[in-house]
Amino acid sequence: MISLRIDDTPVQAKPNWTILTAARAAGIRIPTLCHLDALRPVGACRLCLVEIRNWNGRLVPACATPVQEGLDVVADSDRLASLRRTILELLFAERNHICAFCVSNGHCELQDLATELGMDHVTFPYRFPALAVDASHAKFGIDPNRCVLCGRCVRACSEVEGAFTWGFAGRGVHTLIEADLGEPWGQSTTCTGCGKCVQACPTGALFEKGKATAEQVKRPALLAEVTERRPRA
Amino acid sequence: MRRIQVLLCSGTACQSSGSERVKRALLDALTAHDLLPEVQLVDTGCMGPCELGPVLLVYPEGTFYVKVQPDDAAEIVIEHFLKGRPLRRLLWAEGAPQPHEIPFFARQRKLVLRNCGTIDPEKIEEYIASGGYEALGRAVTSMTPTEVVAAISRSGLRGRGGAGFPTGTKWELVRVAAGVPKYVVCNADEGDPGAFMDRAILEGDPHSILEGMAIAGYAVGASRGYVYIRAEYPLAIQRLEVALAQARKLGVLGQRIFETDFSFDIELRMGAGAFVCGEETALIASIEGRRGEPRPRPPYPATSGLWGKPTLINNVETYANVRHILLDGPEAFASVGTEKSKGTKVFALAGKVRNTGLVEVPMGITLRELVFDIGGGVPTGREFKAVQIGGPSGGCLPSSLLDVPVDYDSLSQHGAIMGSGGVIILDDATCMVNMARFFLQFTADESCGKCVPCRVGTQMMLAILDRIVAGEGKEEDLQRLREIGEMMKNASLCGLGQTAPNPVLSTLRYFPAEYEAHIRDRSCPAGVCPNLVRYRIDPDACRGCDACRRACPTGAAQGTAGAPPYQIVDERCIRCGACFDACPFDAVRKEPR
Ligand SMILES: Cc1cc2nc3c(=O)[nH]c(=O)nc-3n(C[C@H](O)[C@H](O)[C@H](O)COP(=O)(O)O)c2cc1C
Ligand code: SF4
Ligand code: SF4
Ligand code: FES
């Protein structure tokens, strides 16, 4: 076992754990968005940033940083809270997250995080890029305006389903989630229609057709359930 | 008997100014005068003064010719090679100074560029004659890997790719890392706009990189190396390929090198030119065939790199130093430079400076020496304003800091970085706000989009700067820029996002008045930002030619042909600059509003 401190609490961790796993085991909550149990960590959203006191106060993503003996981790502080709020604000300003018009209103991780972190207004100018919705798939749809580019769909599709339908296209602020090589989703020759991406998606970007907002409840835990008995590398 | 040796620069800059044609013309002229047996022509790598190309250096005298055109070839052959007197109009300076007498060269100290411009990079024999592959031979036959690492550590060499991490420490981490096989990677992505240090080394002395990598391979226990090089460097790629083939043929790469148990070979991997692919974890992803995106560290490549194996990644210039450390000894290497920054550094001088090009200087030289003594200062008529050092992630230092020594720690203390060696000199006609905006535009375009602080943060900063240069800035914008900048520095995933705010933060720090003028007075003091300038016609210079009136799309430029002076009605002016470009007498002036 490895010993570290999180918010001044001594914590024991297995050597292959991340700081996030260790924190959760000790009942310490760290906000996350791009992380999803069963999927490989990517450290992209930066909401889980924690401060390592004995690394000169460096900030690292808890979800993707392995534990080390003697780490002195700050998971909750004014500095971190304000940073996390700014990051959320940036996400809200980036595309279109007007919750009242979203299929996921009430069941959205982004919305929940905003409530949890006390982000009640956006001080950045909204970019509103007006991206095209793809509703060509028989069962599902994707609205890139709601996408936070967490990549959970991409990883669910490649790491769990093994279909490799979803991928990132473009770069920077122009990055988009695309099926196959930019084909309409409905014409994808690789998509198995399993819906894992939809269940993994934290927002209303990926949604099920024919379901009302109140029914649009996702089951991101599904990914961990279906991989539970698989041999892990 | 070869009586004369002509070194003809065939670096990319000289090739694009026509060195190939000069070479053919010289060969024709030599043939015509039956001098071929007496004169040897050598294609070399970059000599440095790229602005003056094509350049050639004639030995034994050491006569330096600049801006040579194909038409000059016959004259050089007749005057110099036959009659023995240098052709005055093509000399670098009056009196035919030898290279060491020219200030541009005199203040330099060439270690990694020693062979660039003196040997033919496509001939392994010339490299060997200059001591090439001797260091590798020594390492594998008479040193243990630990001894090699210790020598690199003692030399104090730090990575030349930007961050300045101690090279010996990195090698030791890979050497002791668990896991086989291990890999050695050379980062030749060189994505900073305007930088061409690594390209020049690869084009001018490719074997020095192969040798450095092979020594590294021996030290860390790797038998395979990769050079990740951008596809936009075709000449460097070609010369690396030639060098690889020659090195394999002579057995200095391949199986059982120098008849020891050490085997090592190198492959090239071409990158498509994304700036972020120079970041080491993105580079690894790219070599593995995945999207070039960084990943969080730790784990560092030293323990988990290419295909999850221990991997040593160093920059081109870092590897180029290795053989010298083994040949001359780590102490000799460490005798150059400052306490914490040892050896030399290659810089690409660009911008408003007389001698643009490639230079190598001892660490610790002052910015003033770099810009004025070597660079020759700002061309006449303009004043030095600032130097942007470290590329798009670097910082902008004002003239009050010209005496800061060029070393890793001094530069970062003042808000700039050594970076890979791009140096852009700015004169008083530069708007610092506009310049910061330019670099931020670059990093915003090159952001991979993976993490939120960089992907969206760059856009938000850019939006504010766009407003300011358009004359719509608000007082609180400056504080906002600082806040977003600090957030990006701390929260971004990789070095791109962490350093992207630097040009903005450093200009805010050293040139706050310029930002304030844009916001409070709606004026661009340098007269650059289109919305914040006024066009005016100098009545003394105007000859009444009517060119401005005809060019102006809105009728703001007014007057009667032949009856100067003309006038510009500011209320009608849309600041397109058409009159400014059209006036043959430079009578149209661009002024701060
Ligand atoms: C956005 C970005 C671009 C980079 N580009 C380069 C590059 O073009 N060449 C390079 O050698 N290092 C580059 N680096 C630094 C590398 O990540 C790495 O630190 C370096 O190759 C290590 O070699 P060194 O220790 O010899 O300097 C870049 C880093 C970042 C964050
Ligand atoms: S579609 Fe959903 S899961 Fe996929 S990247 Fe966007 S927000 Fe994440
Ligand atoms: S800092 Fe920028 S370039 Fe680096 S991972 Fe984040 S988005 Fe990509
Ligand atoms: S949850 Fe860790 S970076 Fe997104």
C-alpha cells in the first residue's frame, strides 16, 4: 500500500490507483467530467485538478495521475474552487448550453457540476458556433452544440464496444466528434447501434430519439457494469 | 593540384535564393577556363548569414562573397581565381575581411554548428575527417553506459528543445527504467515560426545527430532510434537518409557496432507539421499512429514512452552536443557558459535586425551583444524596441533588459524563455498589442483542442485582444487578460497552453502604456492597428499627382490634379490604406489617432 495525504487526511492507496481512486476510497469528493469509470483517463477537462503541495504547488488531474508515496494533495481550496468555476464557465461559453432548451435538462453532468461548484453565471462572451445536428441514425442523434469534447463517447466506442466509430476531427476550438471519417452517423458502416456512447455522454450532445426530456436519463455506470468481468490489462 | 577551395552554402535559405544556379554557373565558368582540376567546389550546410545568400567562402584566403548571382560566376573566376584579386563588389565588407574578422562571426562560438558550412554533409568521409564517430567508438569500446551518462551529467548539458531539463538526469532515468525494449527519439519537429536551428544542423551535419543518438542508445540501453521530423523539411530528410545509408554501410550503425555487442539503428518518421506534435507525448502518439495529442505526465516518457516502453526524447541540438562532450571532455564543455547554463546555444535571428540568420553563441552572452554586436542592430532609421525570445511561447523583453544574460534562468526570471532559439527583433514601428495578438492567434490555431483551458482560453484572450486592436477595448480587459493567462498557465494540460499567454503577459508587464493607449485614447502609438490610425497628407511632400484620389474607394482623399496639397477627410476614411500604398512620393502619413 501507498500512503499519501489528501486535504490533510492520511489515505492508503493501492500502487496502481490514481489520486481520484484514492480520494473516492477515502470518501473525498473531487469533481470530474471527462473521467468515467472503466474508460482510460485522459485528463482533458481539468475539473479534477488538485494541487500537490510537495511538487511546488503544481496542479495535476486527479483522474490521470498515479499515486505516489508521500504525496501531499490539496483537493479542495479557494484557489481550486475558483479555477474549476472558470473552467466550467469556459465550457458554458464555448458552445450552446442553454439548459432550458436541452433534452438533458435535469439529467446533465455539466448542469450538476455548475450547481455543485456554484457557477451561477457566465462572465465570458458566448461563442454560439451554430453547429449542425446529425439526426441520421435510426435510434440516436448528436447535437455538437451540447458537446464538451470530453471524449467519453470515443473511448466507450473504441475501448468497450470495439467499434471505433467515433473519433475527433479538426483541432483547437474547431474540434468535432465525428462518426467514421465524417460520414452521417446513420450511414456509418462500423456503428453497431449499441448505444454505449449515448449512455457515456455527460450532456445532451448524444441523445436517444423518441424520448422526452424527462425520460432522457443516462446510465454512464453501464460502462463499468459491462466491463466488470473483463480481464484488465 | 587543388589550389582553391570554394565552400558554397547549400542550406535551404541559400538554395531558395539560387545557390544551385550559382553552382552551375561556377562550374561552367571553371570549365571554360580549364580550372576544374585546380578548384574544388564543396556544397556545405548553412553558414549563418542567410539574409545575404547565396554566400560562398573561398579558401585559402578566406574571402567571403555575399549575394552572389549566377551572372557573377564568370567574373569571380576571372578576377579572383585567375588574376588573384578578390571581386570587391561582392565582398561582405570593404578590405576582404576573413570570417573571424567580421563581427557577425567574431562573437560567435561554434560547437554544434562547427561542421555546418565547412564540410559536405552528404559525405561521411568528411564527417569522419572532422573527428566524426570517434566519440561513439570511444563510448562503446572503452566506456560503460554509466560512465557515458556520468560524463553527460558532469558537462551540465541541458535540453535545447525548450524546457532546459538536465540531459544527464534524463538519460539516467531512462537507463535505470524497468522495461525492454527501450527507445531513443530525436525531436526534430521544430515548429516555432521563424526558427530553423534544428533544420540547419540536420541539413549541414546530419551525422552528428545520428552519432549523438547512437551514443544515447548505448548509454540508456536502447537498440532502436526514431527521428521525428516535419515533412516540410525535405532537404533535411534527404540528407538524413543519405547519412543513414552511409553510416550503415560503414558499420557505425546497425549490428555489432565497432565489433562490440552494441547494435543500434535509426528510422525516420515524418510529421505533418502540427506545432503540438513537438510536445513529447503528442510526438509519441504521432509516431504510434494516433492523433497527435498530449497526455498528462507523469508517467513521463522516461518510464512509459513509445508503446509504453522507457523512451529517451531529446532535441536535435541536444544530441548534436553529445559527441563534443565525449571528445573534449565534460569539463571543457562546462567551461563555456554560466553556472547553470553550460555550453553554447544556436539562435535564429529574425525581424528588424541587419544580420538575420543563424548564430551560435556561448550561454550567458547578453541580449545586447546578441542583437547589436552579432545581429548588427536595427537597420538605420528605426529604433530598437523589444526582442521576442523563445518563439510563440516566449516573452517580449524591452530595451531596459538588454543586459540580461541569455541563459535559461535569467530569461525565465524576466518572463521570457530560452525556448528552442527563435529570436525576433522588433523596432519602434511594431505595435506590441498587435504582436502579442499575432502570437496568440498562432497558439490558438495550433491548440490541439483536448483540454478546456487552452482550447477555450486562447479564444477568450483572442477575443479581448481583437477588441482592443479594433479600438473597442474596455478598461477591465487588461485585468481579464491577466486572469485568463494565469489560469491557462496553471491549468492547461501541456506546455502549449501553459505558455501560450506568455507574449500577452510579458507585453502587459513591459508595455502597459501601449495597451492603455489603445483602450483609453483609442490610439495605436506605433500607428499599426488599422482602426486606430489616421491617414494624413504631408502638404510639403504632396505633388498633386491624383494617385491617392483615384485609389481611395470612399472619396475621402480629395484634391485637384496639379494643385497640391491633397487632403484626407477623416470622417469618410475607412482606413484601408489604399492611398498610403498608392502615393509615389510617400506623402501619405499613417499616424496614431
Ligand atoms: C507545444 C510544444 C512544442 C514543442 N516543440 C518542440 C520542438 O519542436 N522541438 C523540440 O525539440 N522540443 C519541443 N518541445 C519540447 C519537448 O516536449 C521536449 O521537452 C523536448 O523535445 C525534450 O528534449 P530536450 O530535453 O533535449 O530539450 C515542445 C514542447 C511543447 C509543449
Ligand atoms: S458527444 Fe458527449 S461523450 Fe462525446 S465528447 Fe461530446 S460531450 Fe463527450
Ligand atoms: S494545452 Fe492546448 S495543446 Fe496542450 S493538450 Fe491542452 S488543448 Fe491540447
Ligand atoms: S475528470 Fe480529470 S481531467 Fe477531466
